[in-house]
Amino acid sequence: MKEALLYQPLADSRVRCTACARYCNIPEGKVGLCGVRQNIGGKLQLLVYGKVITGHIDPIEKKPVVHYMPGSKIFSIATSGCNWLCSYCQNFDISQRRKAEGTDLMPPDVVSLALSHGCQGIAYTYNQPTIFMEFAHDIGVEARRNGLINIFVSNGFDTPDTVAMMDDFLDCITVDFKGSGETGFVRKYIGIPDAQPIFQTIQGIKDRGKTHIEITDLIVPEIGDNLDEARKLSRWLYDNLGPDVPVHFLRFHPDYKLMHLPYTPVKTLEEHCRVAREEGLRYVYVGNVTGHPWEHTYCPECKNIAIKRYGFDITGWNLDDKNRCINCGYQLPIFGQLSSSVSEDRFLPVVN
């Protein structure tokens, strides 16, 4: 436990948490909706500082991040709690837990674990990282000192205060819309009024110019697969982030309170990709459908495969040492070369 930085004292020993866009007004002795930020004696305490509830080693492509340090090995961590109440959450045993539980690990310990396992970075994921922002910040600063990158897998429901704190350590963020951010969907299945703070967060990060951004959109069949909303979202992304922002439309699988729904039809995901491309987005991906041809990165100029993937594995690399297409010389917006941790002997022939 450690005193939080992201809060404001109020009258009557209350505090206003500024870690997320809920801005919880918390009385003495109570916790915010996330379950991990408690008012103790008129001061907001982060109950999960130094408590890591899970840790895994993943390829960066699993986040999903495909245009930043491709092939990197990432140490993924989380605490308990979350600021969203998603009915479909596949990590509900972590995110909806309202107790500060986990293994005691201070920031240097987390970094040491990442380094000892040969990782190139740390991802803060499985729940919303900004609910434990002060802990993530201290890990991230230590990670940077040791040559590691830092990635947020985020719902983007943040504040200008959290965005400003990202400057100290964050290299990459993937912001995950759900149901394209349609108001009726997020109210009923997430428990937030609307998606406007997410757009503000993305714009704030873009304006600061220090963090690579990728976008995901979980497409939930029957209740969150509106093509008009996908078009609206795609148009906003094009207008505000430009045509090169990577966008991933993710397949839903039944989980938590939505076990009665089917998997998202692949055709539905393909229709969402088509809409995004019609709005001018150049790098649009199908996610959670292993073997789909839209897992690959294509050169916008010659239409050949630039990076070939199978699931989270890179199986073909058709770029030169400056990430230009070998076929036509087009410069792709990929940050970093293929990680040396990816063995070329597993590459399959690049078939275009």
C-alpha cells in the first residue's frame, strides 16, 4: 500500500480520485469502484502498490501490437481490480476481484523478473493499468533505466492527469474499444455513461507525441456489431490519428456473463475491416482468427505481404533494414526491426 498521487482532497475528509474518468468521490474508509483505491484518513491509498496478481511472458503481438518492436518478448503483469464492469470480461477473476491480493513485488523486483526471462519489455494488462497508475509508473521508470519498453493494454477511460504521467515511461499503448464505443452498448455491458473520455485520452496521447498508439475493437455478435458505429469510429480515427494507425477488429468468444452468445462470425469481422478501409485506414487487422489472411501486414503500395503472421507468430519478413517493402521500396510505419528472439528458421515462404 502506498499513498496515491492521482487525487484531490475534498471537504469532510472526502477525496476525489483522478486516476480515471469516473472521478470517484470517496468518503473516509471507502474505496472507489475499481476496488483498489481507498480513502484512509483523508488520503487516497493505492492498496495494490507492490502486489502483482499475475505475470506471463507473451509475444508483443498478443497485446495486440504489430507495428512496434515486432517479435519482442514481453512480461505481462496486472493487479486486481478494474474501473469497468464488462459483462464479457475474459479476465473477470482478476478485474472484478475487489480485494488487494497478489504476490509482493516492488518495482525493481518486476523489472528483474522481466530481465531474467529475456524479455524486451513489460506490458500492464489484464485489467485497466491506470487504476494502479502510480505502481505502473514506478515500474515503468525503472524498466526504462534498464533498457525495457513499456506497453499499456488499456480501455482508455482515463484523465488528463493519467495521460500526463504516461510521459515519464510509456512507449506504446493499445486502446481497446468495445462494440465500437456505441453508447447503448457501453452503458449496458460496461457500466460507463459513454465513450467520450476514451476519445479524449487518445487525442491527448497523440498530441503529446511520445507514445505509439494502436486501436482494437472487440466486436460482440448480436449486441455490439453495428457497422454504422464501426464506420463512425473509423472515420474519427482517420481524421485524428491518420491513415497509418493500426486497427484490430477482435473476435469475441463467450465468457463471464455472456456465455449464451456465439463467437463473432468471421464474416462480421471482415465487414468491419472493409468499412475501416473504405474510410481510408491502411492497416486493418482481423484478431483472434488464427490463419486469417488479414493477420498479415500488407504494403499499401504494391499490396504484397510485408509481414506474414500465423496467430501471434511472425512467419515471414519482407522488409529491408529500414522497414521498406522489399518488392517496391514503400516505407512502412513499423517502429523497430524484427526482434532477434524470433528465429528465422521457422519462417514460411512469403506467398502473396
